Amino acid sequence: MGREFGWLWAAYAVSAYGSGLGFGAFPLIAVVVLHAGPAEVSALSAVGPAMGVLIAVPLAPWVEFRRKRPVMIAMDLTRFAVMATIPVAYAFGWLGFVQLLVVSAVVAAAKIAFNAAAGACLKGLVRPDDLLVANARLESTNWSSIAVGPPLGGAAIGLFGPVTTVVADALSYLFSALGITAMRGREEAPRTTGKGSARAGALFDGWRHIMGHPGLRALYLNNMLVAGLIMATEPLLAVLLLRQLGFPPWQYGLAFAAPCLGGLIGSRLARRVVARYGRHAVFRTVGTLRAIWLVGLAFVRPGVVGLVTVIAVELAIIINMSLYTPVLATYRLEHTPKHLLARTLSAWSIGQQAAIAVLTALGGLLADATGPRTALTVAGLLILATPLLLPRHDHVATEPEPVGSPS
């Protein structure tokens, strides 16, 4: 799909593999180095992203009315700089819980801004007919990085210490910035009179577009709850597997890494499934299938049986998620006008991260009062209701009325 997309894909891959190596690093550091309990681990996974959301809200119009590649480079360099403070603080014995929270917040905000700019950049780089293929390639890269990264990260932590993967993750953002810099194609500046970015309502134009579109509204609400409930289980599982059931770090990494091979299956099937059954069938059927397996995590036991249980549940979830996500991403780009892309994608990410933060915090409080297994059961039962929010009808792509157009 062209040299420019190749560089974008390469930059994405480097960053994704770095994040794969660092998958679960903050909860692991909190448990192993800082001896944090369930509430603190959940707070780390909730408060940091919640603070990041607050930082990201005013960034949305700023991203919209600027060239996207410089924004992406700036966000990568920001993440590199703040992540690098963790190994430095650890080396001098200064690492604390508050620092992990601050770094988590800055990384979360930069990720939202980066993804908004990257989505707008992607739509400008490839033809409309290639959007699903491009999103599927990015999705498969993401899951392959998680499949390879955590086992290697667990081994690296065992050999070189708990902050090793954080160093790798930080460097991946630096290399990602270099890859985006190599995209030499000319990028047009967004057309604006200067009033659009300053208008008071510009901040909320993304949400107005989503909530005014029946298909996007249903998918947005469904995605917030599904993502929030699934991600709320990550710190709960960290405490359950690492502390209560005595899993070593390499098994903890393997439990999340092996199922990610299913992401290669789902993402590669996306185009064929849509061609055969239609996009609406993917939303209804696959969107339901990705929600029914989570409750299985409540039945994890010690030893090999418990490890196999986690892998089986995660595999079923990931196959369906990796098929569903590129279809959703393509639909979102097709149904959003160019001048609203960054704000719409930012609004989508902010809503999702806010849901993750709130549900993770609630899960941590529940786990602190009743235990991680009970909290996992509640999350697994609640997610069974989310298919009710999926769109009941397909919506033909139309160019929406230009809400907040700078013209």
C-alpha cells in the first residue's frame, strides 16, 4: 500500500513490540518491588489512565488542527522521556508508587493523542478500499507483539531485574519516532481559519459526532463497557496469579502471550468474513462472542490446570476481538469526515480509557473487600449484558453534516 504506509507500519510495529515486552510491567513492579496490594495495583491501572484522560481532553482540538506526523513524533518522544525516568529512579532507590502513577498518566495521554493523529494519518495514506486491510495488518502486528513480548519480557525480568522491560518499552518509542520521521511524503496542513480550534465547542465535537450517529453511538457504548470490563481483570489476575496462586513471572507472561497467537487468526480472517457475511453480522455475532468467555477466569486454579484455563479463556476472547477490532476501526474512519477525525478518535479513546479507569478502580475496591476471584466473577457476569448495546441495523456510510467544520 505504498512506502509511506510501510514506514507507518514499521513504526507501529517497533512501538507495539516494545509495549509487548513491557506488558503488565507496572502491576508487576508494584507487586514485586513495591509490595502493593490489590487496591493499590488496581489504583495504578485506574488512576493513571484516568489522569491521562483529563490531560488528553484539551489535546484533541490541538491535534486536529496540526499536521499529524509532527504530533505523532512529539507524543513518541514524550513517552520515551517519561518512561526512561523509571529505570533511573529504580537504580538510585527513588522509585515510588506516585512516580508510577504520574508516568502512567502521561503515557496514557500521549497514547490517546498519538492514536488520534495516527488514525487521521492512516486515512490519508491509503485508499478507502484498503482501509480494512491496513487496519487488519496493524491489528495482527499488535497481537503478534503481545504473543512474543511477554514471555521474552518475563525471561528478561528474571535475568536482568524488574525494570528491564520498561527500558525496552521506552526505547521502542524513540525508534518509532525515527520511523515516522522517515515518512518523507508531503503532508498538507489542516485547512482552518483559526477560529475552529479556538471555538469553545470544538473540544466536544468528537462526542457530538459519535452520539449523533446511530451506528457509532451503539458501538461506542458497547466498546467502552467491553474494554473496561476486560481490562479491569488485568490487575486482578496479576494479584491472583502472582500472589495468591504463586505463579512465577514467566508463567504469568505466558498466560497472556500464548493466546495472542489467536490475534493473528482473527485479524487475517477479518476481510474474508466481512466479504462473506457482511459487516453487520460481524458486529452482532463476533461482538457477542468476544463477551461470553470472561467469566471463565473466575475458575482459575493453581498449577498447569490453572495456566491452561487462563490461556483457553484469553484465546477465545482474543480471536474474536482481533476479528472485530479492524472492522470497527474501518467503520469508524468511513463514517467520520476528515475535519473531525482527530477529535472523534480522541473522544473514542478518552471514553474507553475513562471506562477502563472507573471499572478497574471499582474492581480493585471489590477485590480488596471480597477477594480477586469474586471481582473476576462479577466482571464476567456483567459483560454478558453488553451485546444488548450492539447496533441492531446496518448504517450506510454517509458524509455527516460538518459539525464544527473549520471552513
